[in-house]
Amino acid sequence: MIYKLMKIMIIKKYNGRTIHMRFGSHMNFFRNNFVGILLFLFVVQIVSGQTNNKFYEAYKTTILIKVDGRLDDSVWTKAVSINDFVINSNNTPSPYKTEAKILYDDNHVYFAFNCADKNIWSTKTKRDDHLWEEEVVEVFIQPNRKEPSYIELEVNPLGALLDAFLIDSTKHLPYDEWNIKELKWAVQVNGTIDGESGDTAWTCELAFPISTVTVQGSVKEGDIWYINLYRAELKPEFQLISWSPTYRNDFHMPSCFGKLIFTGKEVR
């Protein structure tokens, strides 16, 4: 008996990437391997479902945080540490130690970064410059999962800021025409920022006005935003680092954002 050649293509999303599996075989091959193919799809489905399972429970500070980049306000010691940053492309531990914390009050959401770095490097000093071309920390904020728009914040070791409004992951408003009012940020550097060895770390503090994304200008207990935290390291070697990895050299993957949960728990 002559069997017709079958070409089977399985297209599956795996961590934001499209996998194409092509099988050219006789009918017997498909029949004999059907269970294996189903098992493969099952495993891929499990793994792909883990891309956005990160969450952070933010506490509400009852004392005013001084945004100076030093991170020495006592209330920061009460915030939960994010210290599981990974290499963005493959979800493996990054050798560049990065720690982040988040707090909020009635008016702002506060983000803190502590970046260990022996070769701190940055040259850009202008607001809304292409900061992503150098070393930088980044915060992406999407208050409403049903809307494709989100906000991107970047700060480099020299204290330059980029704030951008993205209509979706492919379109943004002109950087220099959209700036967040009452946004506060500051950095502190233990080093020289020239890329030479001998540095220790740099820290960054951001106060994001809640009124930027909500009409009422506040959040309540149980509210959820979707966010991601990133770091770009260039010296001594290039590396993109993330809290919730996108599995590619691209941070603009809202489907991979983790949850920011406003708990209502007060700390001081």
C-alpha cells in the first residue's frame, strides 16, 4: 500500500516566541507519535503560562518618602525586596545583583532600585534622550490590562530621565511632547560613571504620581496594576535584566508584565 506523505505543522506560542514544528512523514509516524506530540504541547502550554505569574504586594507608607536616591528612609526597610532579577532572554540568574522595592501612599507609587555595579557607565544627561542605549533602570506601568497603552520610565546613573506614553507596544507619543507632571526621581552613585573598574553600586528612587493614570488620583486596597522592572547593563558586558522575563531582547511585552497588588497594609 502506498501512503501519502503528510506534512504537519504545529504553531505554538512559547514565551512570546512562535515555535514552528514541522513533521514530514507517513500516516504511521503521526499515529505512532500522536501521544508524544500531545505531551509536547501540554508541556509548552505549562511553560508559556509562566511568563506573567510574577506578583508584588506593595505596602502603604504612612510617612512621606524623601526622594533623594539614597534609599535611607526607614520605611524602605519595611518593603518587600525584589531580588530575583534574571537574564531577560532566558530566565537564568543574572550575575549583576539587582534589588528593587515598591511602596505607595495617597498620591504616589515609589520605586527603589539598588544596582551593584563595578563598572558604572553613562553619558547621556538630557531628558527624554535615548537612555536605553546605555546603562539604565526601567519601570513599565500598565494600570488597566484591558487597555494596550502603558507608561515607560527610564533613569540612568547620571540622573537623566525618559518618560514615555506608549499607545501600544509599537507606537509611542513623541518623547519631548509628553512629560509627567509632579514625577520625582533621584540617583546616588558610589563610583565614577566612566565605565572603569572600582565602582560599587548606584541607587535610584522614583515617585510616580497616581493621578497620571487614574481620575481619582489614588488607589484602594486590592487594586492591581501590571508592571515590569528592568535593568540594562553594558560594561563590562551587555546584558538585559528583568523581574518578569520576556524571553527576547525586547522589553515591550505587556503580556509578560507581573502584578502590582496594592495591599492596604500600612507601614512606617
